[in-house]
Amino acid sequence: MDVKRTTSVTISEKLPNFDLETKKVKKLMHTEAKDEMRDKILEAALKRFTHYGASKTTMNEIADDLHCSKASLYYYYPDKKAMHVAVLERIAEAYFQQMEKEAVHVKSAAKALYNIIDLRKDFISKFCRLEIFKILQDNSALFLEEKKKAKQREFNIHTAIIKAGIASGEFKVKDPAQTAELLVLATMGLRFSVPDHIREDMDLNEEMMDEVIEKQKQLLEIFINGIKA
């Protein structure tokens, strides 16, 4: 008797989906390995970008940091720009999560709005070498859609804070969504109008950033005084 075949048949009879489940497990393990490698690549890229600047970093340097070939990086990202965008998406998610915390259990809506500006300053200061404003000038259809989603997310955060202010009697606003949108757009506009000698695709230095943040806080003070109950 063929013992191996008998054992195999027995397993197949008892577990008719054995082969299918095995394939699923292998596929899951492969996916997890890919996700882990992708995370390592983004961590290495972020470290390089924040230290040396995105434009001065090469794919070879990131590959050397990971002790892998440049071809391995291209398996996950077609070029450095795609990797750059992926890094920005990762840190942007962390940034939005911090802002969304301000919209939960609001004690003072005015304070929460000021905290948003401080979070923005910390974020830009920490990641100033990522050339955020330069990459934001990408007007491809896909990237325009991502920017639209990000802007809407910021609208929603500010709307939630203003609604909390209305509920507590701190603010008196007829249309919180429209008010939030105006505040966000006005605040964003200062980024491009305060340093009048800088192009839209250029990143701000620390002095310029402090000037913009100060103007944003002045604008917010006027805005809050206008909607106080």
C-alpha cells in the first residue's frame, strides 16, 4: 500500500478545502511581507527626505539604507515621485488624525481652532524638507482628486468644531459648513499672499512660516470675534 498516497487521500477527504486554505494562507503571508517591506521603504525614504531634502535624495541611497537593490524599490514604486507622494500621504494621515482629535469632545471651539493652526505649524516645521508645496503643484487627475479629498477633510474638521461651538453657545452661525469652508480657504490663502516674493511651488523657510502663522492667528481672532454668540 502507498502510505503517502493514503495519507494524502485521507487529508483531502477530511479537509476538502485544504489546498484552497493553504493557498489563502500563503497569499496572506505574501501580502503581509509586501506590506512590511513597503512600510520599511517609506520609513527609510521619510528619514532621508527629512534630513537631506526630497530632491537631493536618490533611489540608490534609499536602497543602500535598506540593503536592497534599486530594482526592489521599483517593484513597489515606479519612480521617486510616486514614493514621495506615498510618504506625504502617510504623514498627512497622521496630521489629519491629530486635527480630528481636536474636533472630538471640544471644550472650547475657539481654542480648538487655534490648536489647529499650531498643529499646522508643527507639521510644516517638522517636514519642511519634504517639499510639500512643490509636490502640491502636481495637477494630474489622480493627484487633483487626492487634494480635493484632503481639502474636504479639513472642511469637515472645522465644521465639526464650529458645530460644537454652536451647541455650547460659544458661536452663533447659520451655516457652519459654509463658515468652515470660508475660514479654511482664507487661512490657506495667506500661505501664498503673505510672503509676496515667493512662488507657489516653493517651500517656506522658518521666518516666512512664522509670519504666515502669525497672520493666520490674527485672521482667526477676527473671524472668531465675528461669530461669537
